[in-house]
Amino acid sequence: MNFGQRLRKLREEKGDTQKQLARVLNVSESTIGMYERGEREPNFETLNKIANYFGVPVDYLMGRTENPKSKKITFEDLDKDERDFVEQVREVAAEYGYELSDPEFVKIFRAALDFAKRVRGTEDQDNHNLK
């Protein structure tokens, strides 16, 4: 499915007309028609507006993923327990002078999780051998 087909599908699923979508995106109705027919492509700004309006990732619009639900999760999308966990990890990172997005912290965090997984696997094996 190409960009135009995806756009038409999303628009129709939402129940919007080309005119309504054009108004939202601040483009002409004929521009929406050209997008849907594959005669024209949106610029980056408009592509982002489309993705945000329909709640889909740009990768879906561009055909790099078939999943329209794989939008990046934001902090606000998390439930209370998940937000609390992120805050705790953020505090630990800050104690050591890192931000969550710091590549060095991500590397350390991954190594810690891999270590915990190996230790847990060893414990599970030890418990199994005791039975």
C-alpha cells in the first residue's frame, strides 16, 4: 500500500472528507486528492501533521511498517506504575550524572539488565536442580 492509499484509508476510517482533512492540514482539498492519487507528496511538516492527526507513526505513512499502531510511546501514555518506574530509573541515572537518553547510560543499563537476566537464569537452574 502506498502513501496515498494509506492516507485515504486513515481518512475514511476517521470519517473525514477530503475537505475536512484539508482544513486540518491547512492545504487545499485538491492537494489531498493529489496525495491520495499519488500525484503529489507532502513536505516533512505536513507529513508530521498527518501522522499526529491520525495518531500513527510517520514510518507507517511512508510504508516502512505495516503497523499503524506502532507510534512511539510518550511518558503520558504510561500508567502510574510505569511512570513511577521511569522516574526511579531517571533518579538513578541522575545520581551518576546521566540523562536517560545518554547513550553511555543506555549501554550501562542494558548491561545491568543482561547481568540480572544471567543471574536469574542461574538461580532458576539452581532451584531446578534442588527439586
